[in-house]
Amino acid sequence: MEPMPVNALPIDLNADLGEGFGRWRLGDDEALLRVVTSANVACGFHAGDPSIMRRVCAAAVANGVRIGAQVGYRDLVGFGRRAMEYDPDELTADVLYQLGALEACARAAGDRVRYVKPHGALYNRIVHDEVQAAAVVEAVRSYDTSLPLLGMPGSVVLRLAAKARLHTVTEAFADRAYTPDGRLVPRGVAGAVIDDPELVCRRAVSIANRMPLSSLDGPAVSIEAESVCLHSDTPGAAGLAAAVRAALEAAGVTVEAFT
């Protein structure tokens, strides 16, 4: 059993939602929306379509869950997880387009987009790529300077966002392995995705308690985060998310949205 935290701060629990397309569905959005506090809603480029976006936004509002725009590469076939080269102006325009599309669905549901989180290969690229990171920051800055940008601690995109006077929010992944330098282990590497529920719960509590996590290679790594992410395409994601929330609350951690 994890030790009771001495001064744990409240933590957000987010998940990627609305990642189906047409008749194809991925994950149990409705079940996850009863557990998480923030929903990263696919905006139609890596997954999602107008009907799905509208449905997920309505369900998020009904459950009191914050709506976030999960913007990604224009890559439905690759689920936004393939590396892509982009003209910076085109990437800015694509992010703006996705923000506007989800904003319409959120407003129709009685709310608005509350934050932005890049998806997949774009998320990992802007950890270190100054050009693509700057393009994403420019899109958010141009659209709404009050929107927080959710990303990896120490990433280039969060540094540039802070420089642009945008609000930044750090996150950690309870169901993904880390390298010793605090980066995500690529999905193609064995052990990159953690599917042991007990271990995922322990890691989530450690994140909330600001305690180091073991990396894939063994050395502990410190990940300071305000939000914990779980992936909806992990087998049994809804049950896992419920177990994580229960473990956090049992450890005395307040689970609440950061917006």
C-alpha cells in the first residue's frame, strides 16, 4: 500500500476520448467520462468526426468533465502516431482548424474548449523540435491566450508557451514507461506500455505524491506533473481509469480538473 501523502497537491486525471471514426469506435468514452476530470477530445485529424466530437462534448458536459482539444497531425490512417514533416504555417493553420471545429461542438453542448493537448507523434515531436513547437504555440496564442497548453515537463513546447505568456500544465503518464531522462519510451519498444493495473495505480499515486518513478532501464526519474494521463486505447481502459482514481482517493489525493 502506498504511503499517505504529506502534502500532495490536487491532481487532474485526463484521457484521450472520441478516437473513433464513422462506424469504427475505440474505447468506452461514456465509461471514461464518469471517471476522468479532463477529456482530450480528438478533433478529426488523427481520429474523430463531427458526430463523435459533438457526442463526446455533450457527454463531457453532462458529467462535469472539462473539454480539451487534442490536436494532431492530419493522419487518420496512422492514428496521428507517424512522424511527419510540416511547413510551420500549415501546422499552425491545421491546429487552428481543429480548435475551431471542437469549439463549435463544445459551445453547442453548453461549454467551451478549456485547454489544448497535442496528440501522438506531434506531442512527442514538440518535446524537442523548436519549429513545430513554435507553430503549435502560435496557433494557441492566435486563437485564445487564456487556453492552457498541456504537455510534458521540460519540453520545448511548454518553454515556448511560457515565453509567449500562455498558461502551461505539466502531465505524466501512469501507463507509459519512461527513459532515465524523463522522456516516453517509444511505443515500438517492449515494455513501453504498462498494462498491469496494480502497477499503473502505484505509479499514479507516486506521481501525485511527487515521488520518483522507475524508468524502463531501472534508474528512478522525477516527473513533476499537475495531471495524470491514461490512454483510452489501452485494453480495459475504463476499468483501469476507475481503479486509478480509487487508488488516488484512497491515498488522500484530491482528483480535480486543473481548469
